[in-house]
Amino acid sequence: MTIFDTTTNNQTSVQNDSASFQSNPTLREHVAISMQQYLKQMQGQPLNDVYDLVLTQVEEPLLRAIMEHTRNNQTKAAKVLGLNRGTLRKKLKRYNLL
């Protein structure tokens, strides 16, 4: 199991949920917990643009990690991310990663 696992509640994931989360939480589990904490911190205040907030909070560290992983090779990074290289460059510029 990796942080990128996207399994849903099937027999295997249900059996492994408590043990895997304690030792190696999935990306999905991290997001769920972070969102619960965020909503709790908001204490019922009106929420706007949460989708965009989450994307901007996740996208930059994702791009940084993949660029590091590919040693700043944009072609490889675009392939890993499943993006067009031009789209990747646009996103890298947005976060001043070029």
C-alpha cells in the first residue's frame, strides 16, 4: 500500500484500514483527515471556494515533489503527472517553480 492508493471500502481495505493508517496512511486518508480538521477549525463560518483552496494547497507541493523526483526533467514530469508538457510549464510558472 502506498500514499497514492485509491482503494475504496472493499473487503481488503476494510481489514487493513486501521493497521495501514497507523503505519502508512494513504493520500486519500491524509486528505480526509485534513478536510475534517479544516472544517472543524472553521467552526461553522461560511465557506467559499473550498475546491480551489484545496487544489492550490495540494498542487504546488505535488509539482515540487514530482519535479524533484524527475530531477527537473519536464518531459518526464509531464508524463508522470499525465499532463501535456505545456500545461506543466504553465503550472510551474504559476507557482514560480521555473
